[in-house]
Amino acid sequence: MILQESPEPGVRVLIIDDEESIRISLRNYLEDCGYTVYDAPDGAAGLTQWKTRQPDLVLVDLKMPETDGLPC
């Protein structure tokens, strides 16, 4: 995956994944590229973050316990 090196200021990305290591890895990469990053460990927390943070992009795991990425 190749991302624009210098995003417009204030571009927000929300990562929703039940695996902490994936959230951390994606967060580090995206922040290094200049994005503002939020994350959530499950679909319910992700929906709350989405409502309050209003991200420009959401990256969501499709297979998670309880609420997964398909209904979100």
C-alpha cells in the first residue's frame, strides 16, 4: 500500500480492528505519513469513534467478535 506522503492537514483516519498489533502498526505508518489517526478495538467502539470524530477514512476489519466490519 502506498499513500500520499503529505496528506492535506487534518485528514483523519479511523482504524477498527480487534488485533492490537494491527492497530498499532497501521497507526504508526499512517502517523508517519502525516495523518491524524484514531482507533477502536471493536465495532461498537468504532461506531462511537466514527460519530464523535467524523473521520475522512475508516479502515475496518471484516471479521471481529460481536460486531464485525460488515454491519458497520
